[in-house]
Amino acid sequence: MIVIHDTTVVTVDADDRVLGKAAIAIDADRIVAVGPSAEVLAAHPEAERVDGRGKAVFPGFANVHTHFSLILAKGIYEDLSPPHRPPFTSGLAPVPLPELDLEGRRAMVRLAALEAIRSGTTAVLEDGHRIDEYADILEETGLRLLLCERVWDKAKGNIGDQAPFERDAALGETCLARFAALYDRWHGAADGRITVGIAPWAPDMCSPELLREVRAYQDARGCIATIHLNQIWGEVAAVQATRGQLPTEYLAEVGLLSDRLVCAHCRCMAPHEEVTLGAHHAAVAFNSAIAARRGLSPNIAELEDAGCLIAMGSDNMAEDMVEVMRTGLFMERVRRKDGRQPTPDAALRWATVNGYRAMGLTDGGSLEAGNKADLILVDLLRPHLVPHVVPVSTFVHQGQAQDVVGVMVDGRWLMRDGRVLTLDEAATVEAGQRVAATAWGDLFERHSAVPRPQGLVVG
């Protein structure tokens, strides 16, 4: 048993309580008590004591939309967004990603997991292809995981391609078989810390037949599904060209919408699409940092008012959920032209308990007795966090990933006193830089027609 005492506990419970001079007691994988330090210490005299003075305990962040291997594109894809007005282009960037071998992909995944832990992430929804090739690495990190295997059956082209849809039924069946194998191997693994879901790629990448099969697979297993939805205007145009509908209308017609669906982005929606999505109580992954970089933002207030559950994700290139939370607050205030709404407490809720709910986890994301012991320690004695008389507001507005000095999942320390315990940090960083520099250098050498980004250094 562990008691973190004489600290500030930010509960993110139904009343958004913030407790000073408080303690939190953890037994095995559960929180067993939250309250005044003297009372909690007296009730658990045998517990290991962790001095929490000068720190605050927050729930860990839930990143409900990321692609770990795409950390490879950091520094490049942030500035290569597709056009927001016709003529639209296919894909998300005009520069292709370098092809990595298996060990290269695994190096990128380790690097992304390291950044996630260092920024206070405790739960991750990983949307990926061939996740079986790196699931063992993710298990070793200690993170709570929802592994969503990608499925699609579009034979040619990418997101935003308005050419006629050519279905490859064999491709779809291969993807579904890969999902089923991942589910059989990993769902419920690591004492339930790992679950498996299914990820139809995007409305313009999937036929109606495949999406109906996805829903049947989902219902048979009771799992979460996730999809890129209304991500870019090119996707909207592609679905209109091939289906004669808007993306959300298409998903509603084939029966994919539900309260077990996490919809990533939702940035390019007609108002009635927002109403439709909310009527099904789907979750929305507000990927604020990548949205800001792309110059697009979803209508979060309208989606939430319609009935959607708002959670948060980092998407590509970065795993910093502190940045994601703050950027979401700022973007939504600018969009609403309101300097008070949303509140820091609302943004923190999106990034924590709402994310756990979106991932199907009803016993996590808030610091309450009986919940999973997934939490982070934040060092409040940093110059940029002093004074911290309103800890939530101060951390949401001013906090940095480096302020996170402890991360715990299921009562196990993944990072303690600023040191990551489940990954070799130096080796992970070295391998990540070496793999990425080599891969990008090779790509630009082989493809002279591909424009080199300003300031490229690959030596």
C-alpha cells in the first residue's frame, strides 16, 4: 500500500473538488481513500509514505487518438496540411512518409510511448495498422491501452481522393482477420490493462459493406470502435462524390454511429451532422494541437451541447497531452470569442475522465475511492507555476510536460522522481533520432522531386 500525503489532490470528481493538505491511499491497483492527510495516514499506518509537499496529484491523461509510429513525421508534417478549399488533394501531406522496417517502427513506438509517459499520459487509444508487430513493446511500457486495429477496403487512393471508389473485398477481409487475431491475443491482457478495439479508417476509405461488418464485429465482441470523421474538407468532398452524402450521414445510414464510437477530429461538419452525432452520444476526440497546426477546429461547444462526449487526443507527431489540453482551451475560447469559456476545469475533464469514459473505462480518470490508481504527480514549485493558489487554472494555463514528475498506472510507478522506470530513456531517444534521420535522409536522396523542408538536417 502507498499513501501520497501532505499534497494537493485534484479529484476531477463530479464536483471538481480540489483538496489541500490531503492524501491519497493506493492498495494494489485501486484508490482506497482520498481525504485529509492526518486521517488517511492514521487509517493506513503500514503504508509506504510518499511525501507530496509542493506537489499536486492529478488524474492521468487519456489520449484517445494517436498513432505512435507517426512520431516519425515530427517537424515535417506539421507544416504540410492539405488545402481547405478546392481543388483538394489526396492524403494528408504532399511528402510521403519514409518506409521503416520492423525494428524502425518499433523504435518510433518506444519513442512515442516515452514522450507520452513524460507528459503525464496514463491511458492511450492507439489507432494503428499491424499493431501485433509492436503490442509487446506497449505492454512493457505499463500504459493502459486500447489497441484499435485499422480496417479499410478502398483499393486505391487515400483520404480525400474523389475518384470513383473501387472496393477490394479481399483487403477488407484481411484487415478484419488481423483485428480478430489481435483481439484474441491481446484483449484483456496484462490483467485487463490492455483492451482491443476496431478502427475503420475513414468514411471515404470504407465501403458500406465493410462498415456494416465492422459494426457486427463490434457488437459481437462488445468493443470500442474509432474512426477519422470529417477530418479534412477533401474527405467531405470525397464522400459526397462517391456516396452522395456527408460523412456523418453516411455513417448513420450504415449503422456505425453509437455511444461506443470514438470519432476523431469532426472539424469539417455541417450543423445537422453535429446534431446527428450527438443524438447517438458518440465520443469526439478533440485533437486540438494538430487542429491548430492544420488551421481547422471542431465546434466543441455545439458538439457537446448536442450530446457528444468530448475527449482529447494528440494525433500525429507528438504525444504531449499537457499541450493538447491547453491548446484545446485556447482554441475553443478564440472560436467562441469568449474569454471565460470553456473553463480550465472543463478542459481538464476532457483530457482525463472523459477520455477514460470514451475508452469504455468507467472506473478511472478521476481520483475517487474505488477507481483505478492511474494518476500523475505535478511539481508545483516551478517558477512558472508559482503562485498556484488556484492549482487547476495555473496548471492548465501555465503547465509544461516537464512539470510531471510521477506517473502511476494500476498502482505501479511508470515514472518516479522524474525518472522513467519502464523504458531505457537514453537508448530510446538515441534510436529514435538515428532511425528518423536515416529514414528521411534516404527518402529525400532517392526522391529528388520531393521538396526538402526548410532547415532539414539529417546528417
